[in-house]
Amino acid sequence: MKVILKSDVNKLGKAGALLDVSDGYARNFLLPKNLAIEATPGKISEWKTEQARLKAKDAKLHAEAVELQKKLQGKAVNISGKAGDNGKLFGSITAQQIAEALDAQHGLKNFDKRDVKLDEVVKQPGNYKFSIKLYPGVQADMTLSVSVS
């Protein structure tokens, strides 16, 4: 029996997947628990339309991410911190501070600290390389410039 999953099912598939499962599994487990619907010709047609819409949306988001990558690639983000007598910063520069600086300096509001990837811990003034995940498979490599205030 062909079914369309309404929600993720462990070891079977993700929501929205069109699958061929045994009749008993569909009738006794998937359908009663409202995890799937039977794939009638009308539902399959709706599913194909929805999949095409999702693919177009995904392509648009990918194109926007590539444009943003071209805009950000190689740019610098400047952050100043307080340092002690030996030149070492009090604390370290975090991914959250970098995300906030991206908003302030480049107007990028939708970045989460989990999208910022630092290669090393920043505890000294200087220049450091980091990357920002813009979309799955699309990232921009930037430079962090840390100065003492």
C-alpha cells in the first residue's frame, strides 16, 4: 500500500515522503496513529504539486544564499575587547558576539551563533579566520579583527 507520511517515522522516513509499505503496517499502525495517509491518485497529485513548490522554494533560498556569500566573502568583522596588562583579553570573543557584530556592521539580522564557526578560541588581539553557514553547503569565509579598547 502506498502512503504519504504526515510526520517523521523512525526507521521509515521523514514527513512528506511517499512510501510503499505493507498493508498490515499501514492499516494497523500508520493510519490509526495518524502518522500517514493513504496515497490515493488525488493525494499523489497534491503531493507532487507540493514537492514541486518545495523544490522551487529551496532553489530560491539557495540562490539567495549564494548571492549573500558573494557579498560577504573575504569581508572583515571588527570587535574590540578589554585586555589586561599582558595583552590578553578578559574572557574570549564568542560566536554570539560575532553574530551581533555581523548585525551591527553588515546588517545581517538572521544569523544564529550556531552558524558561526571559529577555528580557534579568540583570547588575544589580532586577526582570525571564521566562516558563516548561510545555507546547507553554502558558507562565507570572513576575517575577525580583534582590537583592544
